[in-house]
Amino acid sequence: MPAMIRPLVLALLLAGCAAPEPVRIASFRPEGAPIWSAAAFAPARIEGEWRQVATFSAAEPGCRPGGAVFRREGEALTIQARLCLNGREVTASGPVTVSGPGRLTVPGMGEWWVIWVDSGYRTLAIATPRGDYGFVLDRGAISSDRLRAAAEIFDFNGYAKGNLRPF
């Protein structure tokens, strides 16, 4: 009998060392809260590489920052992305559809609402009407004033800005 207890105790000890699952929030904004997309957003200006500089997460994000590459292929805008969203890594690849002013439909991810882009198209704040995730993309290292501006825009659109975690 003692020979059977030792492996059980060892297994329990090892299980206690495993990394916990990241805490996830179903929505970072109240249901029914108003949200606006950037009507003047010009999709053609987002072509190129973007780095993820912040994400909404209940605690430490639990994954590495990602990024996205937008390319023009003929008449289509395409995306190749790996992002850390609400504590998990998510990928997207394929054609992006412009579904309204400041709104993009991304393969496998649904609607992205561009709620803010700075005038130089260096920073994008992306939200969803459901509030299940939100994130900030930048062409390089984001300045503190642009990160603060993105946080304020998320707050204006009902997001709990205290959950915006810079990388």
C-alpha cells in the first residue's frame, strides 16, 4: 500500500506546480453600452506590419504580445495575425471585409471595430461590440500619450480601462 501512495503524492505535488489557467472575463464592457467606430477610418492606410502593444485581460495577459500584417492583394485586404486576447493566443488569416465605417470582419474573429486611430495611422484601438476583447496595435513602440489616448477612447466606449494591460 505505501508503494502506491508515493506516486499519488508525487503526482499531486507536480499538479500543484502547473501554471494556472489565466483568468478570463466574458466581457470588458456592460451589455448595451454605446460604442462607436471611427467613421473617418481609411482601411487602405493600415497596410503593413503592426505590433500588439496592449490587450484587455483580467490579470497578467498569460501570453506574449502578438501582431498583425495587413496586405493588399488585388482589390482585397488580407490579414495574417497572432494576438494575445483576454489571456489566450488567437490567430487570424485571410481576407478582411470592410463591413461599415471603421468596421472590419476578420476571418475566425468576427467584427473588429476601429474605435480610434491617430492622425498618422501609427496606433489603432480595436474593440468589439460584445466587449469580449479589445487591444491596441502600433507600428512601432507606442508613446505614452497615444497609449493614454487609446485607454480614454476604450473608457468612452464602455470598456473597463483598468483592465487594459500594456505589454
